[in-house]
Amino acid sequence: MNWYIVWLAVFLIGILSVGIVYSRKIKTADDYTMANFSLGFFPIAGSIIATSLGSAAVIGSAGKGFELGLTWFMTKLPVAFFSILLAVLLGATIRKLKLYTLPDLFVRRFGKASGIIPSLIISLLYMTPTFGMQIVGMGSVLTTIVDISFISAMLIGFVICVSFTLMGGLPSVAWTDAIQSVLILAGLIIMFFMALNYVGGADIVINNTSPEHFDLFAMDTTELINYMIIFGPFYLVWQTSWQRISAAKTEKTAVRGVSIGFLITLFVALFSIGIGIIARQSIPLDTHSDLVYTEFLTAVFPPAIGGFFMVSLFAAVLTGATSFLLSGAMNMSKDVYQGWIAPNASSKQVLKVSRLSVAGMALGGLVVALLITDIIAIYTYALSLSAITMVAPVLAAMFWKRATKTGMITSVIGSLLVAFIWSLAGDPFGLHVIIPGLIASFLLLVVISLCTTHSSEEKVTAYYFSMKKVDDPTQELEEAK
């Protein structure tokens, strides 16, 4: 009996059943993309954990642990810090504004034209290639389970992911994410300890591994700074966190769910990196980093048990893919379609476009997947472009009343051009594109805003301060309970 296929079949039947159940409950675009603003702590925290533990966090981190060692954990610290900062500092404001997407903030503050470019950047330059990254992860898992070609495995993963996302939207994604987060956490932690036993214990690992692999600061200083800036500011503008904060039924649920979700994700990173270090005792040192996790898993466990852990990995990758598709679809349906093409569109029309957007972005991601050679490389570049163009405008909308529409648009376009030019120049001085990009973004926003006046369609305000006087729409309900 092929236990890998048995476990996979059970898992797929389970999540597709959930998708079918929720597909019958989806009536409006709000139901599909925001779960009608009613998610509780478990689906919020679980969805954050499951989405965060995708290809880059599990397969990629195990590979980096294999190559670099414990120093890769340092890149995880800014993720948790900035994500929790977002929830605690801006969670209340995001909820009071009832934001569907990040560009929705720009439209309200700077006017209609300011939202189109950020929408396209998020959906096309971040969500689409990041979805492609998840397809690569699913392909690597399926080729381990079934004797098929890598391209065939990616196509199967693509069909599974798109079918599930099209059916149930955020309600099914969030609840299956929550359930899968338990599966993912159990798989990683149990595998870590069983892997230690498989290679002969912690003493064997310590004695047979170079000290550099246990040094938190072993990474080159410039490289470490690059990674920490890549993985830090971006999480202030990670649309998945914004969406979960808005979709929570109360402010307290939103802040706690997101904060605890990221703290658990940070803790679990130690296990995925540790698995990579342990794997050095068992598999060839020239193994490609993206194959370390799956090859070591099949070496450690017999199929009857290994099938469960392989499914936990597949769950991690699948849940990331569904969330990226859904977030990107919101940008296309809400910001582009309803914001520009059909402002008076009905909820059913927006729902239809949301589903069409999922299909279209998925096809784009599949094309990217066929071209990917390095999961971490594509992930860092996608993160960088989003952070470069979004962080400064978001902070301006929240905290700086003097920012103007002209300054915001110039910042987005100008920083994107700086990023592309810097990349073409080969990253001078060893600095990643995100550093000059962020500097250009802030400078352009400040200088151009000070040299221009507010347009008539702007709402001249700093939302963080102005929304303090507004109650959370669910506060009275919470107090009544």
C-alpha cells in the first residue's frame, strides 16, 4: 500500500469537502473575500500560522538551515516584530476604516487614481509570483509521493489549489488554515525530535556539524542586514495580515489572533531550520536546498508515518497558495474592477470578478512556477518590490497629514524605477534593491509632498490620529456580551 497516496487522498477529500460546504454559503463578495467580517480567534491565528508556514518558511528555511545554519533564524525576528507592531499599533485603525485591501487605504486618503498602481503591484508583482512559488513547493512534495514528472506534479497542485479557492473563498480558507496549522505544527515539531533520534541524538549533530552552523551571527553582516530589511518593513504592508485584521469579529480578536499567530510562527522557525541542520548528518551535502526537507523526511520515516508528515508539508504549501490567490483577487475585483471599471457593480458581479481574478492570477503564477529555480530568491524579490512601493505611502496615510496625492504617486512610480535600475546595475556595494528603493520612496514622498498642494479629491487627514475618536463598529456588541 502506498501510504503517501492514502494520507494525501484523505487530506484532499477533507479540504475539498470543506470547500463544497462553504461554497453553498457564499452569497456576496463580502462573504467570499472577508468572511462577512466575523472570524474568531482560532481561524485568525491559525490562518496567520498556516499562511506564514508556506514554501519559504518550511522548505526554504530547512534548506537555509542545511546551508547556513541557525543564523537564518535572525531573518525571522523582524517578521514577527513588524507584524505584531502592525496589529498593536494600527489594528484598531484598520478595523475602523473597514479596509478590504491595502490600496483601498490609498484611494480613501489620496483619491481614486492613487490606488490603481499599488493594486497592480500587489496582485501582479507580489501575489502572482508568490503563488507560483507555492506551486513549486507543491510540485516538490507530490513528486516525492507519486512517481510523476515535476511539471505534472505542479499542474496537479495547481488544479487542487485553484479548485479549493474558487469554491469557498475566505471562510473555507481561514477555517481549513486553522485546522492545517495544527497539522503543520505537529508535523514540524514531531519530525524534529524523531530526526534527532534517527541520526543518533543531539550529541552526534553537535559533534559532526561545524560551529558556524550554530552561530546566530555567522551570516555576512551586509547579507544579514539585507535580509532583515527585506523581511521586516514588508510585514507592515502584508495584505494578508490587513485582511485578517479587518475580517475579525472584534478588535481584541484581531490583535490577539495576529500577534499570537506570528509569535508561534517565530517559535516554529527554530524547528524547520533545525531540521535542515540535522539533515546534514544523513543526506548528501550537495543536495539542492529546496529538496532537503522532502528527501530527509523520506529517509527518516517509514511511509505509514512519513505520509502524515508529507501531508503536513503539503498543507503548509497549499494554504499559502490559497491565501495569496484570494488576497490578489481582492485587489483585482475591488480596486481595479469596482474602483475603476464598474463603480456601481452589484455584489454578485464583484463576486464573479473575484473568482475570475483567482483563475487569471493562478494561470500567471503557474507560468512563473515553470521558470522558478530558487524559492527564496523569488520570494525575497516579490517582498522587496511590495515593501519599496507601499511602506512609505501607508505610513504617510496613517501619520502624516501633509502628504499629497502627487507625492504618493511619485513615490510609488519613482521607487519602482529605482529598484529596477538598481537590479540591472547588479546591486552595487552588495546592497539589496530594497535599501535604495525604500530610501528613494521616502525621499520622493516627503520632497514632492512639500513642493505640491493637496488635490480636491484627497481626504486631508492622518488616519491614526483622526480615527481615535471613532469607536470600533463591533465594540458595543462585544461589551453587550
